[in-house]
Amino acid sequence: MLAAHGPAAPEEPETGPTRRCVLTGARQAKEAMIRFVVGPDGQVVPDLAARLPGRGLWLSAQGSVLEDRRLAQAFARAAKARVTLPEDLRPRLIAGLERRVAELLGLARRAGQAVAGFVVARDWVASGRAGLVVEARDGAPDGRRKLLSGSSVPVVAPLMAAELGAVFARDHVVHVAVAPGRLAQAIAAEAMRLAGVRGGTQATDDGNRTG
């Protein structure tokens, strides 16, 4: 039984800035969770943008939650119906969140709110124009430290260098600076959801958060 892991989902749709995880019962900000809906065939469908019609079932964006053997039972209890989970649920979520990060970075680039490359990104950080630094997952820690030079600008590392490069029409990109604002906030939020789903580290060795 799942009763020990938190109360069942409420009967009515939830409102406000937080949602309850169907597995753990813990309440978190919506931005730190993933919404699901149940399709007509009983399949649980991820709704990363939280826009699909139907009653939302929310889950903490954590790898340990996604791998819990009681997850299907928790969804069935919350939906009050038989449901099936995709066998590749976690990889599917990772791929979807990676796409969302790339799309948001593309929007920031086209809006002139993101620049790529060590020199220009360092200049943005040093001049206070950066609200977020996006680093390649496979980038060298030394390069990251040199870029930041003690700055407290938040850092996320959601994509590989080749994936960042594709956003900026280059072979690879290691360092990106993003201007403060809604796009930077959205990129950071998606990167942190992605980090949670991956189950990886949430902080760099210099203390700044990363995805």
C-alpha cells in the first residue's frame, strides 16, 4: 500500500503555485514537478508544458521517484482507473526536457539575450549582463571557474557541447551567457527539472547550481 507515502491526490483539481506528488504526497512548486495526463487508452502521458487537457497528475522531477516500482500503482490510485506507463518513461522525459532547454536557448539567442563562446560570455558575466550561465555537461571545470571568476551568477549544465553548438549553429559550444529575465528563468527551471530526472548532481564544485 502507498498510504505511508503521503495522502491520495485531491478529488478536485489543485490551484495555486504548488502541486502534490502522486507518489510521495510532498508538495512542491509546479516548476519543480512534471505534469501527466491519462490518455483515452489508459496510457500515462507526460505533459512537460502543462497544457494538455484533462486532469493533471503531478510527479516530483526526481529520478528515484520515476524508478520507484510503486509508481504505476500511485498513478492508478490518483486517476482512479487502470493505467499503463511507458517502459521508456525516464529516457522519454530526459529527451523531452533536453528539447525544451534547447528551444528556450534558441529563443534567447534569436532575441539577442544569449551569447556563446568563452570571451563574450566572460564579458557578460564580468559586466553584470548575465543572469544565467549555461555550461556544456562535458566542459572542463577549469574553464567554468575561469569564466565565473568568483561571480555568483547561477550556472546550469543541461546539454552536451555538441547539443549547445546546434543551438548556435556551431560544431560545439561550451559556454553560454543568458541575460536576466523570463527566458533565463525558464531555462534554469527546465535545467533543474532535467537534472532531477537524471538523478545527477545539483551543484558544481564551485557551489553554483547546475543541471
